Amino acid sequence: MENVNKNIELLNVKLFELVGTYNKLKKAIDKNEKEDLKELYLLRAGKNLEALVNYIVRKEKIIVTCRPQNGKINPDNQPTLDDCIFHLKKNKIITQVISDDFYNIKNWRNKNSHHQESDNNAQVNLIRDSTIESVYDSFKDVISWFFEIYLKGDYADFSKNIYASQEKIKEPSKEELDEIKKNFEKNPFNIPDLSILKQSKQYKNAIRRKKQRASFLLLLIGTGLAYLVYHFYFENSNKKAKHTVAAKTHMNKDQVYDFLIRYFNSSNDLNSDAHEYFASNVDTFYFRYNVNPTEIDIIRQQNTEYIDNKNSIDKESLYPSSKADSITRWRFWTEYTCYRPKLKKFQNSKVQLEFGINTENKITCIKQVKKTKEKYTKEKPY
């Protein structure tokens, strides 16, 4: 188990570096820097795939052998990544769809692992944006399959750089519960039976002396407390009232507006932590349900369809639509703008959103209520 955990942690570090390279690439402006980052991303994607495949092979205890070439196996050949993928598919560990994603990542890594040499200079092939997006989509599907299906509930917490397991607590059986109840009724505090010691003369004398000292001590304490109560109770009663903890209340409109501005300003920051704004359980996050802050961070990191999001809130439209227990639901209209990489255009529309905010000032729900028809422009709208 220790070796498995170390392998998972090592894989996590590699995946974290991969996401960091991709995010840096999306922000790069210089053409040469972008090309270098594209090549680095494809190489790291390939290395991450190799680490992931090797982990599965070791976990499944599969003995990988070289596939025959022209009907023969060369004993001098070492198993390749292709051989590993072949055996995973043969043993029905991966499906055809995941296998295709594996090969897409591997093939692009191989194409960019070295430059093709010409007679004069190294010929550098520029890597298309569509190539990067294709590899990223494949890797995103692979990661989703690896953690949600293959590992059955383990997920990547990139914000803390660890893998956390969603293990269920094992419930005791009926027999175990009956035994626990029986033992508790016999001895609620699990105190060892020392009754035999109480029969000795030394024990009885010690108890008598202990009671005498305790009585004298209680008398002193009681006298002191009576003095303090008499002199200070009435004088300090008002001060104590001032220190009473106030019940937690809902934010007012101005406070909610300022909170929303801070939230939207932080939503594009890949280093922001969703735990700062979200409750431990969020029943609706746009079109995802029952997620936690860690999963929201992962959703943001995997988002490549809508980037550079901007929201301009119409404060006059902000109002509380409902209130239940510790949660108030606020609705408002916002002008939403983002960039669509695949369309190479900016998208603009007006959207009515509903935010559920509890008395801890944490978001419990984000839901889209209405929206106007999207407009697309090559120029960034202002």
C-alpha cells in the first residue's frame, strides 16, 4: 500500500506540472514562447501517459511481452508503451475509446520528441492550436476515466497537490453493535475493576484523609466564590451581556453585491481556492450537481471551452428571491463575456443567475435562470 501511495503521489506531481504547462501556454503571447510551451506540453503529456499506463500495469500485475513482428518475437526487444497499451486492451482493462485517447497522446508526443533533420538546418514543424486542444481533450477524458471509473472514486485535488480517497466508513455488523452495546452497559467508561483493592486497610485510611482534604479545599473555594459573586456579579452583568455571541445573519444587498464582485474577479485566477467562496457541499454549480470545492477547482482547471470570463453585474436587478433557514437565494442580471478558443471569437450575452448564499457567507448554489441570445464577435466587446 505504501508503494501504491507513493506512485499515486508521484503521478499527481506529474499531472500538476502538466496542468501548469497548459495554463501557462494559454496565457503566453510571444510566438516563440508559445511554440516552446506547446512542444513541452506534448512531451509532458506523453510522459504522464507513460507513468499512468505503467501504474495500471503494475497494479494489475500484468506481465507485458513484446508483440510478434512478422510472426516472430525478438528476445532482445524490450516492451514498449504500445505493448503495454495492447495488453491493457487485451485484458479488458481499457475500452477502445480510452485506447484511442492513449494513442492520440502517444503519437503526438513521438512526433514532437525530436526535430526532423534536413541537409542544412533542423526543420521545425509548428504545432497547431487544434493539436494541443485535441491532446488536452484526450488527456482530460483519460484522467476522468482513471479516477472516476478505474480507481472508483479517487479524485485529483490539484489545489492541495495530493490525491484524496473518497472512502466510505465501514459500518459495524449487527453482531458487533450488540457486543458494543453489551460492553457499554456493563462498563460505560471502560474503567478497570479495582474493587479488590478497596478491601485493604491502607486504602480505607487513604480515602478518609483524601475526603478531609477535599472538604477543607471545597470550603475555601466556596467562600472565595461567594465573595466574588457578591461584589462583582451585578457590576459586570451588563458587560457580560455585551459579550454575548450574536446570531449569524444573512448579508444585505450591498454586502452581497461586493461579495459577488470579489467572487467573479477571482474566478479566472487559476491559483484561487474554491474553499474560500463555496460551502463544503454545493447542490448546483451551473449544470453540475452535488459537488464540493475541490471538484469545482478541477472543473475550472479542465475548462477550455469558455475562458477569460467577465461578468458585469446590474446592481439594480439584484434581489433576494427566497430565504430558507440559513440560505438566501439572490437573483440578478449580468452581462457575460468570454472567449471561445474553438470558434476564435468572443461570446457576449445577458444572463440571469441565482446564487444561494448561507449565513457563513459561502455559496451553496449557482444556477442559470435565463439568458439572452449569444452574440459572437472577433473583436473583444467592452
